Amino acid sequence: MDGLLATIQQWIPVDVLIGLAVAGAIGFIGSLIAIPLILVRLPADYFDTRTPRHWMKDHHPLLRLLGLVVKNVLGVVFLLAGFAMLFLPGQGLLTMLVGVSLMDFPRKRELEAKMVGQPTLLGIINSMRHKFDKPPLTLAPDP
């Protein structure tokens, strides 16, 4: 074990390793707080593909463009953090779901519905929502 640590320290300085450990701990605690708050605040039909969604529909086009850029960048950050949390402590799948929900790409709604439609994930989200007296998520029936 000491040999492995010495090898890692050859390539990565100790202060960088400490910074990564601190960032990982902050990310873990942040995901435990932020992800449930986000999922509880969503409307019950948010993942229902039959319900249209419009991002900043009635805002100035420049403000809408800026909002879309920020939203997509945040989505990529959440997606990458969620992927890292598959191997590190954290709520990987839920964080990835939030990341996908923030990004804009073709057939995103179908991917979201497929992810949320997994019984385990849907059960976790709906149990969180139940604790905050929110209605369970509704999904479109399978075609």
C-alpha cells in the first residue's frame, strides 16, 4: 500500500490529492442536500413525455440564450459528477438524471422517461417526494 501511495505522489502532488479529497467530500454532502431538493420541487408530471416543457418561454431572446448556455454547462457538470459518483461516494444515478434533465439534446425526454421509469429509481424518487408530502411522479404509459 505504501508503494502505491508513493507512486501516486510521484505523479500527483500531495496538496492536489488533499484538494481532490476535500472536493469529493463537499460534492458528496452537496449531492445529499441538493438532489433531493431538486427532485422534490419538480412538478409531478415533469417526466411525462405528454406534457410540453418550455425553458424561459416569455423572456428576452438574449436572456433565454444565456440561460440555455448556463443550464447546459450545469447539466454537463452534474452528468460528469454523477458518473464519478458511480465509483465514489454519492448519489450517482440521481445526479446523472439531474444532469440529463438540464441538458438539451435530441430525444432527451425519452431518455429521461426511460431512466425515471426504472422501478428502483422511480421508487427512490417517489419515497423522497412522499416524505415532503408531494405527489408521486407520473409517467406516460409505455406505447
